[in-house]
Amino acid sequence: MSSLYPLVKNETIKMLKKRRFLVIVLILAVLIPVFVYGQLKVAQNYAKQFGTEDWRVATEQQVKDYTNRLSSPRVSEEWKRVMKVEINRLQYALDKNINPRSPNGVTFARDFMKNALILFIPLMVSVIGADIVSSEQSTGTIKLLLTRPVSRWRILLSKLITLILFVSLIILVVGLLSYLISGAVFGYQGWGEPVLVGFQIIGGELSTTTAHAVDQWQFMLMEYGLSWFSCMVVACMSLMVSVLVRSTAAGMGIMMATLIAGTILANMASSWHSAKYLFMINLQTIDFLTGSLPAVPGLTLPFSLTVLTVWALGALAVAFTVFTKRDILN
Amino acid sequence: MKTDIVLSVRGLKKKIRSKWIIKGVSFDLRPGEVFGFLGPNGAGKTTTIRMLVGLISPTEGTIEIGGVSLKSHPNEALNQIGCIVENPELYSYLSGWENLEHFARMLPGVDENRINEVVAIVGMEQRIHDKVRTYSLGMRQRLGIAQALLGRPRLLILDEPTNGLDPQGIKEMREFIRQLASQGLSVFVSSHLLSEIQLMCDRVAIISHGSVIAVGEVQELLQQDESTVIWNVFPREKGEQVLASMEQVLVTREEALRPELAAAGAEAGIVATMSPERIPEANRALQQAGVDIYGVAIKNPTLEDLFLRLTEGERIE
């Protein structure tokens, strides 16, 4: 009874038997080949457009392209800033002789995670998270669960641990599937390739003073670690919604609306500065690694991580307080 | 700390959104007895049960299970209870066996042998490895009881255990509950069906509008209620006069007739509330007055009469 292990085992069995996780793995197994095919088409098109496979030529062409567009009066100031940053990044890659877009299994897994973290993976996480308490409430099994000689906080903690386990599994499965499937097309090499990190954005300008190259496997670890953290925050928020809302569908709806609102807000937030305190604006922590401009000026990696941590702890505090105190009336 | 009283409830009250749902419930449960908790729908039966099993915290009052306070030591108190609150809602995507394993992991000292035991007690060996979603309501009810018995409780709390069962199932459930009680288990059964409680329970508490209005042994409570005697006589008016003139006999006016008596064919006769021992005396008095007697029927008091008298015919609020 003192051990949490049997409770976590219970929750894991329920999670697997409900087949939610299996569905997520299946969705990934279907979607990743689609993206791999898309990536392949992009690479082919790219080669056709520039008439060469040489990345230096292509990158130089890209820099030239951006520079031309910069001088155009029709381009807004904001876009110009973005393009300047991009030119700096590409130029630095040229100087260091690192292909900024070499396609292989590892880069695909890297890019897939970067793009999937915007909406796709958080949605998956909220699908399993929003269900974990509310399904017990809507089916009435909560009455059996809470009349056992086990404290309520232990029950919620076992659910949280199970959620953490499965979110980690989702991240792992995304990485493995995207690497294995894309590797079959682009090749499995590329772990040792250098990737540029350490860009800093100071006053809207990309500073390369602290930039340096790391091996791609190191970069992957950083990227997947940050994604894991972002997903943990989404999981904590889903757990709270799951405790507060009795209907599973409503819970998922709330989480999806919040996450989608985040992507929409990210486009507006450049003029609404206090939006940077919202958790959904801060989920794209990977962007700081590669030096793309943040959605809101002034966002930094430590700031985002702090905001996310505060939100997650707040959500857990609400979830545990409500869950241990509430009268079960339905 | 161990006392003879399995469950002791004192001055239980619950306020939900500034409305008193439960306004004072007190009773005791002894070992090995089947205790009925009777009340119309909406009287507060389920709310009371939810407080007994720790799903709702009481606003006032104390609950002690085997002498252990539910509020200060919830786990020790709940360890002695097995319960089904309303319908036995189990995980439909798991098999019966997996459900039992799930709840066994939450109880101290329950192993596979005990699971096998409870499956045998409820007689579900045949279907235990099927998914719960394929079970009939009666089977779910039995699996619910198996689940409640897993931790070898001293007290079994069943909320409307015969709800939704067919007559055969109701009879089986009744026998099953009596059998469990004969082995020393205390059983707390709520119901809105009076006949059910009368057949199954040793003692009963009657709840109405959130308060317990009577507690006692079923027979004792019934004896407090005087019998009703129905006289079929001619001429009727004269008979009524004679009976009304007797001491300790109350003749009920027709307009005051309770509907269930009217339905029993009493409209033709005179309804008198009196002790059955005084029938011969009344008989002689009627004969002396020249009243012909066609029939005398004693209607024994039922819990239903008592209940309706106590609640003054209240149904659902």
C-alpha cells in the first residue's frame, strides 16, 4: 500500500487496454511516411530548380535571393528583419562549410520534431492527458477508485506518473519512427554532422558571437529534451483540465482550442507583448537552438522555460487541490 | 479501539450550495446484521452513502467504522468497507478478472487466491475472463459485489442492489445478502422498495427529506402500528355507529381512506384501526345491534403502511 508501483501499474494497464496509445502510434506510422514523401519531393524540386545537387551553390543562391528581396520597397520592415537573420545564418553556414539542409534520416527526425512540436505532438499529449481523470468521472469508475483505502493524492500522482511515462514514450516513438522511416529513403547516416547552435538574438539582430557547431546527435538530445519538457507542460495542463472537466470530449476540446489559439496568437503577439506570459506561446523552445526569431520580441530560452515551469506547477497545484478536496456527486 | 458497533453515524449533515441536503442522520450497525436504509427517491440515501464511503465530506457529524474515524483515518476506516455506490460501474474495456486484479492492487494483502475465492462466492467462474462490456446487468452487479468483497471487509455497503434486476435476480440477490450476513458480515442496504427491505433486513432506518425519522427492528416498528380491520356489514351506517362507539377503535372516514386500501377492495367495508384481539368483542356488539356481518378481514401492517404514515404519504419531492 505504501508503494506507488501497483497504482502506476493499474493506470498503465488501463491506458494500454483503452488503445489510446496504440492509436497515436498508428497515426504516427501513417503520417510520417507522408511527410517523408513530401520531403523527398521538396528535395527533388530543389535540385531541379537550381539544376545542381551542390548545396553551396543552392545556399549561395538562397542568400542572393534574400538579399534581392531585402532591397525591394514592397517588403515590410518586419519581414526584412527576419530575412536578415536568415541571411546571417546561411552565410555563417557557408563560411563554416556546413550544409544547412543536408537531408538524411537524422535531419528528418530533427526537422519533424521541430515542426510537430508546433501543434501535432501537443495535441497527441492532450488526447491521452485530457482522458486520464475525466474518463473515470464520466464512466463512474471514480467512485470505486476513491473508495479504496488509498489517499486521493496518491491516485492522482500515479496518474501523473503514468502520463509522464506515456508522454516520454510518445516523444521516443516520434524520434524512432521518423528516423527509421525517413532513413529508409534518405539514409541512416548523419549523426556526426555539425549543427550550429548558440545563436543569440540581440535587438532583433542575429548575433553569431556565441554560435558554435555541435554534433547532430548532441543537437538531437537537446531538441528532444526541450520537446519533452514542452510536452510535460502540456501534459500537466491536460491533467488539470481532466480533473476540472467531467466530459472527456469537452476536456480535449478545451486543450485543442488552447493549443490552436497559441499558434494563432504567435502571429499576433509581435505587437501584444504581454502575450509572452501565456504558456502556449512559449512551447517552441527548440527555435532558440537554431536561432530563428521568436514569436514575441524579448523571448529567451530561460524566460520560456521559467514561464512553462510556472504554468505546469500552477496546473498541478490546482489539479491536486481540487482532486483531493472535491465531493464526488455525479 | 475495536468496538462491537461496526458503523456508527452521529448527527451527519451535509450542505450543498447553501441548501441542507442531509439534515441529521444517526444510526448504528451491529456485526452480522442486514441494515435497511429506506427512503423515497431524493430523500438523501445516496448522498448519505457517499459520505459513508468518503466520496463526499460531511459538513457536520461523525462517521466511525469499527471505531475508526473516517475523517481522521480515512484509509484505516475504508479498509474495512466494501461498497457499490449506485450502479456497479467497472472498466468495460477490461475483463472481469482484470477489474478484480485492478482493485486487488489497491488493497493490502489481497492475492490471486482471494480473487479466485470471491469469483467463486459470486459464482462467476465461467465468464470471468470475458470483457465486462459483454456482461448483463445482473453479472455486473455480481462482479461489483465480488469487487466489494475482495478486501475481506467487515461492512458491505450496497446502494439499491436490486435495481434493474429481474425477479429471479432480485430473489438471488436477497438470498446472497442473507447468506453473507449469516457469515458475520454486516450489510448496509439502501432501497426505495419497502417490500425488499422488509424481506431482507433485520433493522431499518427510514429517511425522509434528509432526516432519519425512525430506526429500529423491522418487527418492532411494525408492532407499533396498529392493525387495520375491514368489516363488511349490513346495514353499513349502523355498523359504523356501533364500531365508532367502542373504545380504542378508530373508524376511518371514506374520504380519508388511503389509496392502497381502497385498491384492496375496502370501499365496500368499514375500515377500523383496532387491535385484532378485540374483533370478537366488536362482533358481539354488532350482532346485538342487529347488524349482519358478511366478512371480517385483518390487514397486517406492512413497512409500507408505516412508511406512508411516517412520511404522510410523501412521494418524490
